[in-house]
Amino acid sequence: MKKNKTILLISLIIPFLTIFFGSYVIVSPLQHSLGFPVKFISYIGKNPPKYIFQLFFPENLKQISFEVGNYIISVVIIYLSIKLLFFITNRLYRTKRLD
């Protein structure tokens, strides 16, 4: 049970960390999006901040759109990917141990 909670916590943190390592994706001339694997933060305006961390400055907060549904989808995708990775590594370890 503790393993699942740890995986969930990691899955909640990874999407937020990816916005600082990615670059803007231009959706339209006035909308730029961030996030991985699904874009969940949008900056609505002509010129997005040069540095990603400036998105969270008070003058830019009014121009941010946080899409909760897309964030939840990102968390689920990452959670399932980590679970699949653990499943595959456990299977490989068991088969090597039995040989």
C-alpha cells in the first residue's frame, strides 16, 4: 500500500516539474501551453514570459489557465507508466531468478 502512495505522489509531482524543463507550445497566436504528457497550463497573451518560473509572478497569474482535467490525465498516464515499469522489472527479475 505504501508503494502505491509513493507512486501516486511521484505521479502528482512529475507533471509540475516538467513545465520547468519544457518550452511553450504555440496553440494560437494568443495562447501558449505547457505540460507533459498532456498540456495543462496555458498562458493567454501575446508575449509569454521569457522564463517559465515568471508565469507564477503576480502580474502573470491573471493570464494563466490551469486545466484540471488535463492535469489529472497527465497524472494517470504517469502513474500507469510507473506501475507498468515496476511490473515489467519484477517479471524480468523473477524469470532471471528462477533460471
